[in-house]
Amino acid sequence: MTDLAERRGMETDVYQPAEDSHLLAEVAAADIRNDDLVLEVGTGSGYVSEFVADATNSRVLGSDVNPHACENARERGVEAVRGDLVAPFRDGAFDAVLFNPPYLPTDPDEERDDWMERALSGGESGREVIDPFLDSVGRVLAPDGRVYLLVSSLSGVEEVVFRASKNGFSVVALRDESFPFETLSILKLVR
């Protein structure tokens, strides 16, 4: 693991906050109400959950498939549950769900089998985690629930909007930020 960490120049077990994390945290915190019960799927380090909880005084739970991420999030004071997407949670439980998904299109022949790869790789299309999330997130939303989803131009924003619409969501882009190789957007999904 040390060699991999040196090659990547970063922690290899848990996704650490980057531009995408900051963007999601700021935009979601500005829109979330103080009494909301919030779930952050793919919490990673717990940065977004902690930021939103501190900014809004709402209760924010984090979930991740990565046990190291859950441990990291708990160290930040985040209530973290190990689970795949929204599977561990009951129907209608959350007022808001946040997700900074793995979205980088990745050639299957070049994927590594480690936790960082799972945090970054969206498969060939960049949407191999986003699509199942969109297909299942509606189940855990309260009647007026909202989803705050970070998407990249690399993974096809139009395709994500289409999939969300197919699942009964109306979609509005709350903010876009351009970077040298991609544009990141925060989409708000409502039913």
C-alpha cells in the first residue's frame, strides 16, 4: 500500500476532500433546512457531512461501502453506516440525500482493485454507480425530499438528467464550476 500511496501522492483507503467535495458541501448547505434529516451517500472522509451539519444544524448521516471511510467519518463526528448506496435505510427516511459519486470514466483494463479506485471509478461510462443510485434513491426520500448530486461533464450530464427524469425527478442545476478538464455541476432533484 505504501508504494501505491506514493505513486498517487495521496491517501489510498479514503477519498479526501477536493474541489468536488467543497462544491457539493457549499451548495447543499445553502439549500438545506435546519430541521432536515440528511444522508450523504459515499461519505468518504466525512467532510461534506461535517460541513453541512455545522452550517445548517441539521442531522447528517454518512454512508459508504468502504469501512475505512466510515471510520474516517466517525473520527470527524459523523454518524456513519457501512452500506451500499441507500440499501441500509428505511423508506421515506430522509429530507435530503447528498452524493458525490465515483464519476471518472475508467477503462476496465486499467482499473486497480483498491478502495481509492472504487471512490473514483465510474466505470466505462462514468455512470456505473450514478445510475443505480438514481434508480434507488427515491425510495428513501421523504415526500418533499431532495437530492443534491454532483456530476461531471466527463460522465455525461445530459444522460444523468435523462436517467433522473426516467425515475420521476425534476432536475435543476444549482451551480456549475469549470476546471481545466471538466465542468462540475450540482444537480438538485425533486419529485
